[in-house]
Amino acid sequence: MTWTDYQVPTVMIDTGDGKERPVRGLSLDDMSLLVVNHLDSMMEITTLYIQSQKDVLAATNMTDLVMVAVRTFPDFISEVISIVTDTPELRKVRLPAGLQMKVLSAALKLTIEDAGGMGNLSAMLQDAVKAAVAGRGEVSQKLQDILSPSSTSGAAKTRTS
């Protein structure tokens, strides 16, 4: 078997029109693109995630976090959906909420599994964001505040080599 035989893992989801369509996880290239195009949204989502890990009254369920992201950052969510479905034209389409959740849940599951767990994925995203904002003054400082050791305690990051 060669690398050209490699098939990216996908999950088939029912799109409600009698068809099933594939969804894949995010690659490092995808994450880098998202960081470049949606840095502010990603920083806010990261803040929400970190707060949810520290606050027992906050959204502790990943589905709750995804729902907040869908409501608060619709352009970011449309970009993610277009990437994980390999359908660029979906950037301009607002899919029904249930379908968005199916696509995002499948993509998140595949991405987390590929990364080796949520801690590893979190570490990869933090590295990508840090690289994107290095030397950008106020943005870089804001990120350092968000990702300070006291704010990320309990995130259970383990770096992969």
C-alpha cells in the first residue's frame, strides 16, 4: 500500500433529502486557514471553551459550545462546514440547524480522534494560533492572557511529536 492509496476517514451523514454525504475531520492546513481567516472568532471560542472547563455552571457539553459558536460566529461555522464537506460554495449557504449540528459533530469527532484526543487537538490549535499572532502586539498579548497557565489548567493537554 502506498500513500496514494490512503483514504481520508469520513462519516456519512443523512442530509434529510434522502441522501447521505461524507464529512471529514479538519487537517492542519484547514486549521491554519481558519486561524488566518477567523482569528478573532477562534480566540473567542477558545475563551468560551476554557471558561467552560473552569466553571461548573458554564456549558460543559461540547454540543452546547458548538451551539454557542453557531449562533455567535455564523461565518466561521459556514467556513468550517464548507471545509469538512469539501464544498466551498457552502460558505454562502445557511444550512438548517439540525444539519449544521450533524456536520459539525461528525467533523469534530473525526478531528479529535485523529489528533489523539481533545487535549492534543487543543495543543495543536494553540500552536497554530500562537504562530499566527506572533509579534502582532495587542492580539499576541490577548492570546497570551487567554492561554496563560492559570487559564488553561485542567485542559489536559499532551503534546504529540
